[in-house]
Amino acid sequence: MSELPVSETDLQAYGDGRLGAERRAMVEAWLASRPEEAERVAAYQRLGKEVRAAYEAMLSEPVPERLAQAATRRFPWGRAAAIAGWIALGMAIGVPAGWQLRPERLVAQAAPDSTPIARRAAVAHATYSPEVRHPVEVGADDEQHLVAWLSKRLGMKVRAPKLDEAGMSLVGGRLLPGENGPVAQFMYQSQNGKRLTLYVRTEASRNRETAFRYARENNVGVFYWIDREAGYALASTDLSKDELLRLANLCYKQLEP
Amino acid sequence: MDEAQRLVELIPRLRRYARALVGDRAGADDLVQDTLERAWTKLHLYQQGTDLRAWLFTVMHNVHVNRMRATRLADPLGDEMPELASRTQPDALVLRDLDRAIARLPADQRAVLLLVTLEEMSYEEVARTLGIPIGTVMSRLSRAREKLRAMMLRQGAATKLKVVK
């Protein structure tokens, strides 16, 4: 049987155990008559074992705190934690609702827009969330269609975040008139009937990002934020501020563009 | 599972590779920390559903290359390498020899050798991670192994014959 040529790549792959059966047999046959080459490949294999053994202990060492922090503390998780802290502080020192909450500092500000997203979202929530028979236009059973339709009307990709892990399941959504074009509203409901709406609109300035802000409009609690081309407001009358923050955080994570 | 959790789970592997790549523990952990921080600022470039490990190793590679360029450290260990490993550890000497030998490999050969040997990445994965053609992966791997073998042979001979340079 005539021998086929064996390349250096074949030898490396053979030593790494990465050849198919046929090729492996061929290389083995080739090495059988070349003891020096066979020894070289065997030496590579021994070295590989030594290298793996030498550094293996690193895998079972506890992760240093600073690295665990570097892996987890970043935005947005860190941001949410910082905001939660500020909210607690705000409540403790009696900061009025409607103040802007930032991780770095608390800033008192007049309403930045003439009709803030929080107010519009609160009004929409108050209008539709008590509906028993017609809370939404398109139900969650047709979620794909709902999302495609709203995306088309808003002119940007709209998604309904999954909030089931927080006990809120999607009821459906509807299209609403907004100041600068159509707005989407998704409605969620818990098993015991608590309702939550997510109000989504396009933002004119596309590169803005804000921290979460909290506002109370009458009885409606609203967390709202702007993330590049989209403005979001999460509204509920039934949920506590902490529950709402947790949900806002869940939405934020999933809606990241 | 969110990215933060997956990043935490990958830390031990990043540390192992960084430890072998950089040669000392503190420097390795600095590299891992820079990598994690860089990963967060670049996370929007990571495509959901693709291999997060391969992506992170790419980030680490880029961070490492930039740091090497910035510090111009050709050989961070040299002959002045301090005794880092504890003497009571039986593998300490082997580790030290290996560290020295690996540190003397050219940086791009070292990366290929370690990704194949430690991470047991496929040759294709290594090519993607380092952004080089697969032919280059194979030639660097071959050269790295041959150099490492020669260095370890010399070290072995030196130890046995008690020859001092």
C-alpha cells in the first residue's frame, strides 16, 4: 500500500486527538516507521498534559472578590442597585415624588417635558387597566402579530418583555395616540389580578439615556426611562414601588437594544 | 441566566489562561479584571446565543495585546522571576519551569498554544478568537510546541547534570 503524505498539521492534530478514524490510522502507520517523529509527537502530548496539570488548580480556586465584582457590578445591575439605595434614602428623608433619581445624586427638577411620559403613561394605565372585557386590542395568544404590528406602527423594533419570573404574564397590547406619533401599550397581569402596563414611545433624540425615574400621578406609580430611540414607562396602581422597580429592571435588561 | 452570572462562571477559566499567559498571579488577575470591565462596555457587540466564552477570550486577547503594546514589555519575567510558588507545593518547580519556558515563547505563539492546550479550543475557534487564519494557527502551534519541547529538554538536562551556565 502506497503511503499518502502526512503534513505537520496532521501531526499536531493527531497529537491533540482531533483526527477522524481514517486519518488517524494513516498517521499512525506513517509514524510506525519514523520513531523520531513519533517521539516528537509523544513529547508534545506529555507537554500538553504537564501544562494542563500545572495550571489546573486555578480552576478550583475561589474567585477573588474584585473579579466577582467586576463581572457583576456594572450597569445595568449596578445601576438598579444604586437606584434602589437612593429610593430608600429618598423615602427616609422624605424626598417628594417626582424628583429625579440618579445613581450619583438626587436632583430636583421641574418637569423636563411639557407632557412627561410618566403622566401620559399613568393616564393610559388608568384608562385601560380597569377594563374587564377589553383590556387590550390584541391578546397575548397572538403575540407575534401584536409585536410585529406595533413595531410597524411605531417605526422601531418593539418587544414585550417576559415578566413571568416576577409573576406577571402578558395579557396583550394596544396602539395609542401620542404627541409625536403612535405609542404602544403592553398589559400584564398577575394571578391575583394585579395589573401593570408598559408604555413605549419613540424618542426624538436618539442617543439619550437616562436613569430610572419614579413618579406618582394620582394613584399610579410610574418608573420611566429613556434608552436611545425608545422611551419606556412602567405603570401600576396595584404594585408597590419596590415591586415596580424590580419589574422595571427586568424590562430594562430585556429591552436593551 | 443573564450575562453577569455567565461571566462569573467563566472567571476561573479566564484566570487560568491569564495566569499562564502573563506568568504571575497579580498580573493575571489585573488582566482578567480589565477584560471583565471591557466586556461590559462592549457587551452590545456580543451576539446573544453565540459562544460567550470565545467572545470573552477575544476581548481578553485584545486587552492583553493593547497592554503589551502600551508597556512594551517584551519579557515580563526574564531571569529575575521571583519565587512565587510555595516551596511546600510539590508541583512548584514544574510550574516555575513551565512558566519560564512559556514566557519565553513569542507572544502570538504563546496565545495559540495556551488556547489549544488549556482551553482545548478547536483550531477554528482559536483562529476566530485571535482573528488570524487557520494556517497561521497551525504554524504558530507547531513552532510553539517545538520551542517549548527544546526548552524543557535543556532545562531537564541542566537539572540532571547540575550544569550551571
